[in-house]
Amino acid sequence: MDYSKVFNAAIDRLHEEGRYRVFIDILRNKGAFPNARCFAGHNGPKPITVWCSNDYLGMGQHPKVISAMEAALHDVGAGSGGTRNIGGNTHYHVDLEGELADLHGKETALLFTSGYVSNEATLATLAKILPGCIIFSDELNHASMIAGIRNSGCEKQVWRHNDLAHLEELLAASDPEAPKLIAFESVYSMDADIAPITEICDLADKYNAITYCDEVHAVGMYGARGGGISERDEVADRITIIEGTLGKAFGVMGGYIAADRVIVDVIRSYAPGFIFTTSLSPVLVAGVLASVRHLKASSEEREAQQASAAFLKKSFADAGLPVMNSVTHIVPLMIGDPVKAKRISDILLAEYGVYVQPINFPTVPRGTERLRFTPGPTHTEEMMTELTSALVEIWERMELRKAA
Ligand SMILES: *Cc1c(COP(=O)(O)O)cnc(C)c1O
């Protein structure tokens, strides 16, 4: 076996498809996001504006978050020192789980080192504990949920995206006695649409299923206290398990689930992805605590983000750019070709100092490659107007189709 030949061929396939990924080397400027520095050129860092960050509300630079992290670092040091079971169960972790349980109106919560790990560990473990469990999974669910479902080894039924009739058809056709779990997201971050959570919960009641909702792209940003779409739609109490990240709107790092005490106890006790890993640094947890507490009390950031998103959507639409229908804070432009998406992104960075990463397969299906903009509270109208002009110029230069 010529190992390097096989590895090189695998990389060549990505180049041929135009979806070889290039990571842009940046540093964000604290206190001045979305301004950042890019290290792509040879003449030292170049100033850029970041348009694709998932630090949606700029909490990664919030003074309360920064000072909480500094205080924790000087009080208890850098790392947690162990797993939750052996030495790494810090008081910060305990406090944050209480804060997150309260955020979602659940009995308790459980922290993980990332949102990915929380989805994988929870879904794989839950479905193993329930004998003969069938998981009903929305077709656009995130890779971390798909990994968890696969690792559970149980039967999986995929329902068409947000299609309640299809979900019901699959539920009705399955063994009435089998335990059932419906797994979905609230905000789908690539399509910028929202799941009909109330109706999904109605179906769960009708067919005696439990529900698992990934609120990663909604926590911090929707609901009066940032409890997500489930808070906004007043359905949190009907969802069995709510999952979220601490790395996007909360601006730091980590993931969690919130649920009844017994379910959390099962995951805590059985999930390898929770048990066999060093717990989050208390410095990170202290920052998240400050962030969650701040966003529970303040809607200013959420309102400013929604205003920016509305402005950018209108600006793109008025300019005839192919902005996808979005009922969320995410503003995707459909390109439909990986090479073109990469080319537009390259021009934006090189000529306009605009950083927006092209989104390609497997993050989205082939042929639906896009640019995904995430304007936040600190993107000004002037920045958005300039961005729109830059895109219009590139559209003309590349002779791309305008929206009807
Ligand atoms: C980003 C993401 C995750 C993973 O969260 P991390 O904290 O980044 O690991 C899970 N689900 C969805 C839908 C995501 O977009």
C-alpha cells in the first residue's frame, strides 16, 4: 500500500471539486469587532471586517466577560485539573449549570466541552439506554447530531426538513410500543429558517415520543432572556432535552443540555464524551457565566442584531442579490457553485478587506454552496452599505445572475 498516494488522492479530489478548504488566519481586535487583522499576505497583518463570525452578539469582547475571565484566572489558575468526577468539578461549573437550567426552566443542566460533544454524547447515550429506540431526525440536522445518532446504533428515520406531514407519516408507520425520540434544531443556521416546535411537540405527545432540540443558533438571541426559540414560543416545558452552545452567542466555548434531573443523571453517568475528558477551564466557565447572566437581563444586543440583520437583508434584496429567505439573524446569499463561492470570497478578502467564508459540501448539499453573513450589533449601516456595493461590483464583474 502506497499510503501517501492514497492521502494525496483524497486531497486532490477536494481540489477538483473546488471545495478544498482554506482557513483564513486572523486576529480579532477586542473592543472593535467586527474589525480584525488578517495574516494571509506577506506584508504584515491587513485590516479586515469579519462577516461570518458566530460570536453573534460580540459577547466575546464584552467587558463583563473579559473581567470575569481575568478574575477567575487570577483566583484559581488556568485549567480545571481533571474530569468532572476526578478533581475537575469546579464551583464555576456548578453555578453555570444552575444558571442554564434556570434559563430554560429545566430542573438541571450539564456542561460539555463543546456543543458538538453535547449532541454526540447525549444522543448516542440516550438511544442506547432506551431499548429498541427509533430516532426521527430532521434531514438538515447538524453533523454532531448525526454522529450521535449513528453512534447510538439504533434505527434512524429521516424526515424531510421541517415537514410535519412527513414526520407524522413516519411516526404513524412505526411500532407503537417502540420508544421514540424526535431530534431537530430550532434555528437552522445554513437555511436561516425555524422549526415549528409547537407542532413537533404536538406530534411527540400524540405518538408518545420524547423530543431533543438543538438551540445552538438561538440561545442568547431569542426569547426575553435569551432562552432561544423555545422561550420565545413558550414551548420550553414541552421539549424533553434542550441543547445549546456556549461558543456562539455567548461568545466563549462549551456546550450543554438542560432537562429533567433523571435524564441529566443518566447522561452524566453513562456518556463517555462527558465522563472521560477534562472539564472546561474555569476561566472559560467564568466568562460564560457573566455572558449568560448579562444576556438574561439585557435585550439591547439582541435588538441591535435583529436591526442589523433586517438592514442587510433589505440592502441585498434592493440590490438584486440572491439573498435567501431568512426569518432569522442569518443572511445567506445563494451561489450554487463551490468555485464561484470561493472566488467571490477571495475577491472580497483581497480587494475589499471583507471576510466571509464560502460554505460548501458537506456543510451544505452540493449545488447549494453559499456565502453566509452574520451581521451583529457592531456592524454599522455604513459597513453594510459598503458590503452591498462591493458585492454588486463583483456580481457585475463575474457576470453573475441577479435575483428576479
Ligand atoms: C456549531 C453547531 C454545533 C456545535 O457547537 P460547538 O459548540 O461549536 O461545538 C451544534 N449544532 C449546530 C446546529 C451547530 O451549528
